[in-house]
Amino acid sequence: MMTNSSQSTESYAFSADINQLLSLIINTFYSNKEIFLRELVSNASDALDKVRYQSLTDPTVLDTAPELQIKIIADKSNNTLTIEDSGIGMTKADLVNNLGTVAKSGTKAFMEALSAGADISMIGQFGVGFYSAYLVADKVEVLSKNNQDKAYIWSSEAGGSFSISEVNDDASELKRGTRIVLHLKEDMSEYLEEKRIKDLIQKHSEFIGFPILLYTEITTEKEVTDDEYEDDDDGMELDDNDRPKIEELPDNYEEANKEKRTKKVKEVHHEWEHLNHTKPLWMRKPDEVTNDEYVSFYKSISNDWEEHAAVKHFSVEGQLEFKAMLFTPKRAPFDMFDGGSTKKWNNIKLYVRRVFIMDNCEELMPEWLQFVQGVVDSEDLPLNISRETLQQNKILRVIRKNLVKKCLEMFGDLAENDPDAYAKFYEAFSKHLKLGVHQDSTNRSKIAKLLRFQSTTSGDVTTSLEDYVSRMHNNQPAIYYITGESYQSVKTSPFLGKLAQKGYEVLFMVDPIDEYAMQQLQEFQGKKLICVTKEGLDLNHDNEQEETAYQDAKTKTEPLCRLIKEVLGDKIEKAVVSNRLAADSPCVLTTGQWGWSANMERIMKAQALRDATQSSYMTAKKTMEVNPTNSIIVALRDKAETDDKTTVRDLIWLLYDTSLLTSGFSLEEPATFASRIQRLVKLGLSIDVDDDEDEDDVDMDEAPPPLAEDGGNEEGGGGGEEEESAMEQVD
């Protein structure tokens, strides 16, 4: 309860801006009214900071109230909520100026921000956080005592005026500080519930540097002896002469009735409960914090059941001052990349001078680091900064830059000091690092050092790009990689044959996001990254004799390339002679340098909401690269020069279809390809290819293309002629 004043009351009018602000707060509906408690507790903390600062030069200022603390009292009987501090307090002039008559520069700016759609929770940024009390109260009383003045009561129902009364020192229980009594509105009784208050303090003010005490009601059960036990005369048993019947009591009567004469009663008493036990761990020096304390703190902010994989605890001082503690989890949440309205940009809790501001600040961390848990406590940001203001805040951009830098250091230290732990980390968060390569141009080269891939020489273990470069041959011009659907598919790819013969290592990239990352990562440590499935890969021969033989074969094969282009038409952009293939690979299909690779085309086709118009101009332009020294190509070249072109055309189509599969593309006409293979099977089994069609009476409109008829197929002909004729029937 507020102490009654013994002096006359003086009335004052609110300034126009503050009166307009109060009218706006009272008459507008806001969903997050709970921020009033954060503002008042934050103001109390500031007052305690000021008196503590004064005590550094004059310790006597604390004599009136040595304990620096904040007290909260919820009085349900009077429907009041009290917030009291033992801070510096206010003089009469302070009460008049700070709480009503002198308009602060931020008052008008705050109202303009509200009109523009800003959140009420940013009220503290403009220095008018005290007035948030009227979100939940229809009357506010402020009793304040400064060491340099008497105690005064400020009171207002926000009706355009406020009053100030003097309180006798003898009558005032407050020796120094400020006591704010909120007379709550009828529908605001939830803020008198202990659980609600505790939740709000834990959410917003858990790390305030002073004790926050809540006046709680404790109910206990106690067993007491019933001293008011009375005999019931009306229930006495009478004998035949109407006199009380006397019975002999058993020996254990007293013991038996002892239990009957005791009962349990509820006792209610009050005590102060300390709400903010958790100390701001980040305020301590890293060498003073134990690993157990880090583990406990990480679990408290992340709700994880196991400890972290790595931690980075640091502070930045100078023109900008903030402290931070960052944690790397051991495993990624199952919903890490889920979108929607509930998506969290990151898991960094933003504090301003130990006061919680928000835990979903988009500007604080890039998307690729959204898995990092931690806290950032700034000394320079204004309290309750809004999301709109954050986007233009230079301080926040500097904080973000430092956080990214420290995260990269944390990952690098983990990779260097504990490779096994880093392998588990990479398994969980490799997609995030690759997303960082795609998104973060500033730190792309640093992130690239953290990437790990399997390769043609690494076996089951992974290798870094740095290790790859250290193993490169002196004459190796670039870093080679191949993208594909799985490790098994790329390991047996025909694109690797010639590279393996020359001893060049090739990285396997089988994660869909690798395609996006490599589009941005053009080089590493001065070495270009080249995809071996794209055109333009020129592998020079080791000696002049091989080069001469290749050039001779190339000259002979160029007419076949022209025929291949003629047969396949717009299925390919061109057919060329290539030196990229090993002897056992007749041909492959490559894509242009700037279009989609075969793997990227597969990924884009799998997109549920893909744009079909984009596919039309991004779809890979295929080039058929022919190996002039391969036995199949040599035989096909000879056949094209001497025989009818029909057989050659059939074989070219077969080579094209098989190249689609081995090069990572999907078949455009699986049924047609299947019919060609089935005809080859029938040929191998000496089955007449027309038998099934005659027996099943197949509709010719739906049948595969007609067989090529060339040359005799008479019975009794030579075996070679019969085989050649059958091959000509393969369409």
C-alpha cells in the first residue's frame, strides 16, 4: 500500500506529447501488453546501476539501503502490482520533469513509429518505457526517495494531469529508491498470478544484474493436536436406572485416542523468492568458466538433452562493445529447413545490457548459420530496438560481421583439434556450410576450407580442398569434381577413366546443394574448379606419339561426328571428337559451361513448384563427345564408310540412349529404348523379332518403329550375313 501524504497535493498537467501518447496507449488495443513488466524492471535496474556508480566515489550513498535489489509484490485483495527498487530514487523535480511535464525527444518519434505500424514493444527505445504501465493499469502511483530530498508520491490516472505529494520521512518505509504501484484494470488480473510473473521475469529479465525478489505465498500442511476435544454428553450410554453406564477403559486407550486427537491444518506464510538465479555467464572471462557450466548454460538456452560440440566465448571492445557466447550443437533439428510463418531465422538471443530483447532477429545471423545457439549482449544498442530499426542499424551489422567471423573460427578449431568430432558436425551441418558458400560472398573462401568430400583416391574418408590442392600434380591445371545422384553412380562414371589414368584426383559431389555451391565457388587458392561432366575439358596426351595417333584418329572420325549430328538432330547441339575418355568408353554426353549439368537438370525436374519456362532455356545443351580410339567407334566409323547407313543409324541411337544413362541424364523415351534392347535380346537368343507381334496381333500404330529391311535374310545364309541382317532390324 502507498503511504498517505501529510502535505498538500500539487497538481500538474501532462505535456501535450505525453498526453497524446497516454491517450494512444490507453485507447488502442495491443496484444503484447506483457512488455510493461520488462520496461519497469529495466528502469529499476538502471536506477540501481546509477546508485552503484555513485557509491564508487561516495560509499555513504548506500547507507540508507545497503542491499541493491528489485522487489515485486502482487496484492490480489487490492488488485495492485508493486515494483520496488533500492536505486538512486527521484527528487521532486525529477518526478515533475521525468514523469510528465518535460516532453522527451523520443515521445513524438515513438508516436510516429506507432502510426507507421511499429510494435508497442519498442517503447523503451524512445525513453518513455514508464508509460507502458498504462497498458495494464488505470492508475499508477510512484513513491520515490532520493538521498538529497524527501520522499514524494507521484499519482495519475492518465486523465491529462498528475499530482505530487510530500511524505514525511517517519511515515515512509522507503529509505531510498522507487516504488511503483499499478492499480490494474479489471481484465488484467493475470499479472497478479505468481506463475505469470515468474514466466515474464524468466523470459525478459532473467539476466538482470540485481536480485529480483517476488513476494510469494507458501501453503504448508501441519499435523496438530486437537485441544478442543469435548465429550458429547448427549451420546452417553445409560444403564437400567438412567444413570451413565460406567465401562472399564482398555489399557491402550490413551494411545488409541492420540491419533484421533490430531488433525492436519493448512498454514499460509509469505516469503521472498529469488527469481533470477541464473547469472549471465557471458559476463565472466572465458578462463573462469568451467566446461560443466558451459554445458548447463547451453542446455538451458537450447532445450537440448546433450552437450554442445563446440563453444566460442568472446567479447569485443573499442568503438563497439558487446559480449557473446556461441554454441555448436551436435546434431541438427529435424525441422531445420522447414519454412512457414513459424520459421526462426536463428537461435541467437539478443540482450541489451542484460535485458532480453528478442530471439528471432533476422539481421543478427545469416541463414546458413541458423543452427548456432547462443547469446549476444550489447552495450550500445538501444533497449527494445524494433525490427524496422534493426535493418538500418550499423551497430547490428558490425555485430553480425563479428559473429560470423567467430563462428568460422569455432568450426576451424573443431576441425583442427578434434577431426572425429568435426566429422560428426559436418555430417549434421554440411548443407549449412554449402549454403554459406552459395550465399556469403564475403566469407566464401573461408567457408570453402571447411568443406569435405570423398574422392577417387580418398576411399571411405573425406578430404578437404586444401588437402586436395596439396596432393595435386605439378602439371595438373585445375581442381576436378563430378556431381551425381549417389556415390556409386559417380564412382563408376565414364567421365573418370582418362583422369584416373593420368593420376588426377576427382572430388565426388553427391549432395543436391553441391550444384548450387559450385556455381558460386569458381576457384580455390588460385585453382579453378572444373566439373568433368561439362564440355571444354582438354586432357593433353603424355607424349608426342600418343598425340599423333589421336590426331590421326580424330581426322578419320570427324565424318562420323557429322553423321551422328544428322541422325540425332536437335537431340544434341553437336558431336565432337574428344580426348577425355578412356579406351573402354565409346562416347558421353556433356553439357555447356553455363547451363545446367545433367545432375542439376535432374534436381530441377524434381522440384514440385518449378517454373517450366525456366527449364526451357536452362536445360542443358548436350554435346556428344566421341572417343576416336574406342573399338566400337572405330568399327562404327568403318561401317559408316562402307555399308548402308541404316545399320549405323540404329547403332547411333543405341549409343545415344546408353550415353544418356551413363552421363547422368534421364531417358526421354524409355519405352522406345526398352524395345531396342528387347530386340537385341531376341537377336542374342535367335528369336525372330516378328514372331511376338504376329502372335499377339499388336496394333501397328502403337508398335515400335518398323525394322530396317536391308539385305537378304534367307535361311541357310552365312552366319555373318545373318547376324548383320538381324542387327539392321534394330531400330
